[in-house]
Amino acid sequence: MESKPTAYGHLWGRIYDLCSVLRGDNGCAWDRAQTSESLAPYLVEEVHELLEALALGDRDRLTEEAGDTFYLWVLLLQVLEQEGRLRLEEAVARVEEKLTRRHPHVFAADGAQVEHEAPGRWEQRKREELPREDGILQPLPATMPALIKARRLQERAAAFGFDWDSPEQVVDKIREEINEFVAAHRENPESPNVREEFGDILFAIVNLARHLHQNPEGALARATEKFRRRFNTMAHSVEDAGFRMGEAPMDVLEAHWQAAKPTARGSDAPADRQRE
């Protein structure tokens, strides 16, 4: 496929040139000292900060974190080239070939294109490229967040027709898993079955999020931040009422917690709030 210049090519060049200056003889000692191994944890950190900004709907922070991540990606690629571990042109050529091969509905030989493709065909094409003896659901990176990993595996299974028909069916499955968890816990709270059944509940909840077109990682991040803000609102209210946090009785905490709900929802919720 012939490469064509894009409107954003100059942005790549600006960052690449910036990295070259910083790693040059008169540049920054930190940038010059970096290797592909030393940059890896920084990149992971920046990606997580980007995902957090995305989940919380903070546009200013998202813009900043996107720039930081873009810079580190370009820096890492430049370092990898300088270390002789890859050629960027070869990496781009490979992904161009792979994406062209996996999108025949777009890059058809006769030039014909269709507006949509049947869901799941991407995963099916990936399967066709693997040896038959390999498992259809290939392992995902061990360091990938568990909620994201669960959703990706569910999506891959659904591409081959193994899926629920409706969110209501998933809700029924969640109820079933909760009942199994309660039974296991009553029988023996220390049993390994308790952890297994609890994991099944989380897995089913991720399935529900997928059927509702919600991002479970983002939804949990928003709920966690909402709890943090609401707890702080409650704590200030409790202290203003003359109690010390850690010593206030539970009924007082609960009353102030309930009072904090509308305040936190009105003033602390992200601007682009989603369903909570």
C-alpha cells in the first residue's frame, strides 16, 4: 500500500525533532541516558494517567496527558532505532500490510468498499492466521488491568458467537453468581471457592458493562473518584459538627454521608458525566 502524507505528519516530525535535540550533545542529560528498558515504566505510567483523564472526562488533563504519552512513544521509538532493535519503516510497513489484509471490505482488490462489516470478522480473520492447534483465545499481557482483560476476552469469544443475547440475561447470570458466592461463603468462608465465586461475579459484571456499551475500567475509576470526593465532603461536614473522624459513631457518619450525596453529585461530578 502506497504511503501518503497526512495532515498530522508535521506533528510527528515536531516531536521527533524535539527528541533529537534533547538526546543530542547539547541536550538533556536525562534524555540522553534513557534506554528502551528505562523508558518502559515511564510509558506505562503515562498511559495510565492518560486513561484516568479519559475516564474522568477532564479535557485539559486529557490534552496534557495525550501530549506526554505521544512524546514518550516517539522517544521510545527513536531510542529503539538508535539501539538497533527495530527499524521504524519496517514496523510501519508490517502494520500497513496487516491492517490492509484484515480489512478486505475496505481495501478490496477491485476497489469496491462496503459501509459495514459483520461484527466479529476481525477476530475471525486473526484466527485464520493462527495454526489450528493454537487456542482461539490467546493469552493477554499479564500486566493488563483485570477488568480490561476480562472485557477483551469476552469480546473475542462473542466474535465467535459465544455471547448473551441481552443485558437482562447477564443480570440473571449475576444473580446466579451472587447466590453461588453466598452459598460458598456460608459453607466455608476460608475456602478457595469463595475467591473463585467472587471472581465469577466480577467477570459477569464486566459482561454486563460490555452489553450496556460501558467501559468497566472507566466506570470504576469514575465511581472511585466520586466516592473519594463524597467522603471528603462528608468528613468536613462531620468535623464541622464537632466530631472527630475515626471517633464519630456510624449513625452520624451515615447521616452526613447521605447529606453529602447531592452536594458531591452537583459540584464534584465530571463535566461530561455519564450514567452513574
